[in-house]
Amino acid sequence: MEWRTFAIAVGSFVGLCCIPFIGSDYVLDLTVEVAIYALFALSLNVLVGYTGNVSFGHAAYFAIGGYSCGILLTTYEWPLYLSFPCAVLVSALCAAVIGFFCVRLNDIYFAMLTLAFAMLVWSVAFKWRSLTGGDDGFVGVVLPQYLMSRMSFYCFSLLIVWVSVMTLWAICRSPFGRVLMAIRENPMRANFVGVNPYSMRLAAFVVAGTFAGIAGALFAMYNKGMYVESAFWPESAQVLIMVLLGGMYSFFGPALGAIVLYLLEVFANQLTEYWPTVLGIILLFIVLIAPDGLIGLVRRISGKR
């Protein structure tokens, strides 16, 4: 089953590589945006689906990665091969510090503490105008010359997202991922067999923050800017809805949820100004009809468990 999943992922990558030859520039840009949010949702699912911890502040690491990459590229004029890894490292370090405090709590207390730290990150980005641009945003991110064309950036972002997704897939299918699921199901029993739930949850927190930072860095480069809204709580809520919509107990479910939700938002905003109403209907659909997400709904219809 795992190899079948891997084959589907490879096939999807090959299909995405064909888009530049059959799609317009608009389709190319839309694919990059969807791919970034798919990676963002998959990173959150390490916490929600595998560890069983709901985070309301995951956008903080997305924003940290984006701001760090943009500032290093533009303000300090670092080359991409230094600024991008350093931005991801900053996201991982921030996730380690914040996670150290958060993983000691459970359930709603964990969720509220992640939200509190995310609001702290938002306030820093909002107030530190000299560095981040404040509410005007950090605009004018300078990209290397070889990424200035739409095609080159598409190939670059597609490669980064695919490698990141495959790395996450390997992590979640490793013994580490199995331990996380054991902690999710019964942390006390996992502790009895010699597993330290706190250290494992902290490791999961760092993994999730790291890959959210990768998505944020790509987002800043794609938009040539970063804005405080990316660190605000609605961004965390949106990516959490993506995870729930796709199915948090399936690895690729959150990616499917990100694709569906983002495309729905794009096309709904073109047709109506009542996107919040559409989002409310989606939430009702998740709660009443598909509590296990779209993946779970498909399995239920097909008779599979």
C-alpha cells in the first residue's frame, strides 16, 4: 500500500511537470500557490493527525520562514543557497523553543498556548516596522536572476515541495511516525513501554515547524513579499480546515484538502463576495457528513476501512 502511495506521488509529480506545456501562466501561478499550501497543510498534520495535538498557531512558523527568507535575500543580500536554508533553520529553532513550552500541555491548553505564541509572533512582525515593514508588509523581495522567470520559479518551487513532501512521507512512515501514532492513541501506555511522550511530541513540533518554514519561504519568494496577515490566527485556522477537510488520518489527505479549499476560495471569490458563507457550509459538511475528511468519505463510500 505504501509503494502504491509512493507511485501515486511520483505520478502526480510527473503530471505537474507537464503543466507548463499545457497550461497558461495563470494555471502555472495557481499550481505554485496550491503546492505551497499543500506542503503547509501536510506539515500541520504531523501535529494534528499523527500526534493528536491541535495547533491554532501553526501560521507562526510559516510567517517566520517567509520573513526570514525575504529579509536575508533583500535586506542583507544573502545568496539563495544561504538565505533559504537559514530561514528554514530559524523556523525550526523557533518551533523548538515554543514547542518546549507547548508540549507540556494537552488538549485545549496546548491549542490555546500555540495560539498565544502565534499572536506574539504576529505582534513582533506588526510592531517591528524597521525590519518587517509592519502592517505595510515586507515588499520587494529580490530573487536571484535565474528564478526571475515564471517557468524557472515554477520548476524550483515544484522541486522543493516534492522533495519536502517525500521527506515528510518517509518521516511519517518511519518508526518515529509509528511512535507518534502510539502517543496519539494512548500516551500513558506509550510511556510504560519506554517512550518519552514529551520528547517525541517536541520532535514532532519541530518537524512541523520546519516544513511550515519551507512553505513560508517559498510563499515569500513567490509573492515577492511577506505580510503580517500570514502570521495572524485566521491563517492558522485556514490550514487547520484544510487538514480536516482532506482527512487528518491519511498522509495525503491534508494535501487534497488544501487543493480543494484553495481552489474553492479562488473560484468562489470570482463569483461571489460571500466566501465566509461558503466556508461555513464547508465546515458543516466536515462535521455532519465527512468527519474523517474527503479521504474518509471516499473510503466509506467504497466500503473500505
